[in-house]
Amino acid sequence: MKRDLKPRDHSLPLKAFRSYLQFVNSWLYFRKEHVVGIEKVPVNGTPLVIVSNHQNCLNDPLSVAMNMTDRRINFIARANVFKNPVAGAFLRKIGLLPAYRMSYDGYASVAKNRATLDAAGQALFEGESVMLFPEAGHQDKRWLGTFKIAYLKIAFDAAEKFDFKRDVMVLPSCNHYSNYFHARTDMLIRFGDPISLMPYYDKYKENARATMLEINEIVREKIKELMLHIDDLEHYDQIDFLRETGYGRKYAMEHGFNFNYLPSRLLSDQKLVSALQEATNEHPEEMEQIYKDTAEFAAGLKKLHIRDWLFIRDTKWPAAVLRGLGLILLFPLFFVSIIPTGLLFLIPKIFIKRLIKDHMFDSSFHVGASVFVSVPICFILPIVLLWVFANFWWALGYMIAFPFMFVLAWNYMRLFWKFVGTCIFIKRSNRPVINKLRDLRTSIYNRLDNLLK
């Protein structure tokens, strides 16, 4: 059976909404989005199941959709986000399908998954793409959970519709963030080599479940290789602290990686985590003490409200005074920028504290609040008013200037709080507690250097 596959095209209103989403997500919320391995993605029209780790709720599928605009992607999401009838209809319209889970939605609701699986299989049959997160829930750490095999059931159901005469492919991918919770940080989408299911068709006909379990393990290992996977959960906090702070930067530089470029930093972090795990296996007592001291160092920084980078720069008062003067000189620009953009900072923070219990939803809510509330108020409404009551050129000027004002305001506030932290550090720099932390930091680094050689 051979047929031309013609995926549905996006309607004009949906294309417009996608462009708006891309503006908020890729231009305002994230500082930089990196896409690695996009050349490995099969051409549009290939029945494709995209499978990824799940690190950051809405941001994971949204960033993939914004960077794969040549195709129609159908996402399978938690059913509870469809509870509101209006929101549910909208989510279905933009390509989301509900997944019901017994632990969240009750045993009776699980039967509704059949319709979701059928809809996803039909999308593949039409040459579209389906994206799933087989962990069936987001993680709160940089590690990969166990996989459900529903994505392979969808894939093989589509293959069966083709009478097993057309290939269906699985594309491993990963999402990686420089920071889960802060805006104006970097994110990375990394694609692996697609896996053809055609070589498994005969095995699937003989023993469907065993074949899917075999492929599932292969896919999971491929994704684990793409992402940062820290499986030592006992020492997770210490490992994550070391790779994010001065030692991670030092390790990257010494091994030829660019700590400030997220794709390179991911490779460095993978190498560092692997080296730490190997050292833990070979020198458990020494590493246990290092992790204990790292926890003490991190707790000391938190108690004093200072950051590790202050020990790297070791700034003195003259340099701090110059930075303060720079902030004073830039304040008029900040003031002009914060007036039209201020609600972008305030609205998400106000509601996050009141409505969000799971910290991993913070950034997703931030993007959602920006899309539906703060950006329409701060950006779209002023453009309309300027066009109506002034003229087109004022509206165009505001539209062009707004992103730059937002970035300027954000960076000014970031520099201001760094300046405050620097002043606190300098003021306390000669105190015994700071000297103790400095000595502990040096001791940790030296012992790690000896063990990781």
C-alpha cells in the first residue's frame, strides 16, 4: 500500500497565533534558543513520533513547536489542562490531545485514552508528527525517569494502518535549560538519529509487547545520551551545585568547552557528571566528604545571601563604585523602559505565588500569563491606541522599541542585584565566616582536581 501523505496545513489564524507565541517565547522569555541536530529530522510528511525527556512543563513542547514550523505536530498532554471547556477546545485546536492517568484522573477516565491514541495514530497515518513525553510527567531534576510505551503503541498502530508497508519513525530528542525558573536564560533542543520501526515489523507481529519493550529501552538510552542525566540522586544537589558554579566553569575551560554557550556547556556537564560518578565509584569515602563539604559551602552561601561567582571576581570597593555610577547613569533609560514593560515582570510573580504549588510550573505559567495577559496589555493595546489616536509611525516605533526596552529593563535589574550582592560580599569579605567559606571552596576544588585527573 503506497499513498501520498499530505499533512494538514495550519489555518491562517493558527499561523498568526504561532507567530505571536514565538515572539513571546523565543524573543521575550528566552534569551537564546539553540537547536542542535535539526538536520536529522525526517522531512515533513514522514509519519514521525518525537519522544523527549520532560523537564519544564509547557516550555518543552512549546519550544519544539516554535522551532519546527514546517510541520503539523500533535502533542499529548495531561488531561487536567483540558478541564475548562473553552481552554480544552482551544488546546485541541492547536494540536494538543488529552492523556488520562489513573493516579490523577481516576480509573474510569483511563478508557478515554483510546480516543486519544486513535487520533494520534490517524495523525501519523496522514503523515503528521506526534510528540510525547514517555515519562508521563515532568521531572524536578536533571535525570530521566522510566518510560511508558504508549508512544510505540501509537506508532505501530499507524504502521498497521499502512499494512506495514510504509515506515514509521521515532525521533529521540531532549530539552535542556540553563535555568528552569528564570526568564532571559537559554534553552536547548537536541535531536538524535531517527529510529526506523520497519526493521521491527516482523518481530512486532510475533510478539508485540516484547518488541515494544526492546525498542523502548533503545529510545530511552538514546535520549539519556542526548541530555544531562544525573542518576546519583543521593548527591544530586551537590553535583548540580558544582556543575552550575565555579567548578563547572573551571572544568569546562580546562577541557576546551565554552561554559557560556549552552550546547558546549551541556557536553562539559555530561563529561563532569560522568567523571564525578567514576570518582565516587573508585573513591567513595573521599567523594562522600567532598559532597558533605559542598553541601556546607552551598548552605553558607545561602545563609549569607551571596553567590559563588563573587569568589571568582573578588571585587574591591573601587570597581563596585564604578559599577554603581554606571547604574546611576543608566537609570533614566531603565526608568523609561520599565514604565511600558513593568507588568511583564509583576503579573506572573503575583499569580505564581498564589496559584502555583509545583515550582516546575513557574516558567510555564510565566509564559502563559505573558501570552494572554501582560503582553496584550503592555504591547498590543498601546500599539492599537497609538495607531488610533496618534498615527501609524508612532505605533510602528513602539512595536520595534518594546522588545529592546524589555531586555534593557531586565538586564538593568539583573545588574542592580549583582551590584547589591557585590557590596554585601565586599562589606563582609574580611570576616572569619567569609574566609572560612573561601578556604572550604579552595579545598573542595583542589581535592576534586586530584580525584578527577
